[in-house]
Amino acid sequence: MAKTKTDMREAVMAAAKATVQSHGYNALSFRELAKEVGIKSASVHYHFPTKGDLGAALARRYTEEGAAYLAELLATSNDASWCMGRYAAIFRAALANDNRMCLCGIMSAELDDLPAEVRTEVDRFAQMNVGWLTQILSRARPSSGEQDLREHAMAIFAAIEGAQLVARGCRDIGIYDRTIRAYRTTGLIP
């Protein structure tokens, strides 16, 4: 059965996501993606005229899927600790999947090399995470001011991304687990 244009686009997106999460944005190659998916390089360009278009589409989808999942968590429980546990599990899952990174986290490390449209989407991902974390923290610390909550949320986001990066670099998911436990023990994470 022949693949539809949508199927090919999705196959390119899936292959590109895996590449970026494993090797970063700079590792994206239309030629390699075409080979992996089993299409011509021109077909990749048909769906994504530039590497920046592909990178922006990846980051946008990653953010949208993440936002939908996080909204589901908020709707499921008012327990900040439970929500934070599920949040940390997202980053752990990437490590458990062939030692991969958060897509936008790894792209952030290459910020100077990213086209403007990709940077915009990576920034949107960070803002979405900090916004969600602020909501969670407001449940755990209802008397705190908005600015304090946002700064604490940014600290959590940076700490979890950092824990993932260090664990990946050491190829030891146990480092991630121990670090998250330490964040909870010290009160960084509810």
C-alpha cells in the first residue's frame, strides 16, 4: 500500500524528532532523513522547504503535545506533588528511550545555530513549561506572589533539564532519579 503525503510527512517528523533528541538540531540532514524514511530528499523538501521549517515544526508539535499532556495532569489532580512526579517522569522517559534528551532542551544548547523560527518555538516551549510549573506551585504555595512563583518555576524547569543533561552525559539514568529525589528533599520540587 502506497504511503500518503500525510504518512510521509509524519514519518519524516518521527525520524527527525529521534535524530534531534539523540544528536541535536545540527545533526538533521534531509538526505539522511530521506534515506531513513525511504523517500527521495526532494520529498522531504516538499514537506519542509528548509531545515528551519522542519525544526520549527518539530518544536511546535513537541510544545503542543507537551501542553496538552500537562493540561491533562492539571485536570486530573489538584495534588502538586503528584503532578510534579508526572512532570519529572516525562524527562525521565526521554532518557529511558535510548538516552535521548528533551527535544527543545537539546535545541536550546544549539541556540546560536538555530534559525529564528526554531528559536521562537524553543522559547515558546520554555514559556509553556514555566507557565505550567507556576500553576502547580500556586497550588502548593497559594500565598506566594506571582513573581516568586515564576522564578521558582524557572528554577525547577532549569534544574530538571539540567538533571536530564547530566544523566545523559554520564549515560546513567540513576543520576536523574537521585537528583530528582534530592530536589524534592531540599524543597525545590513540591
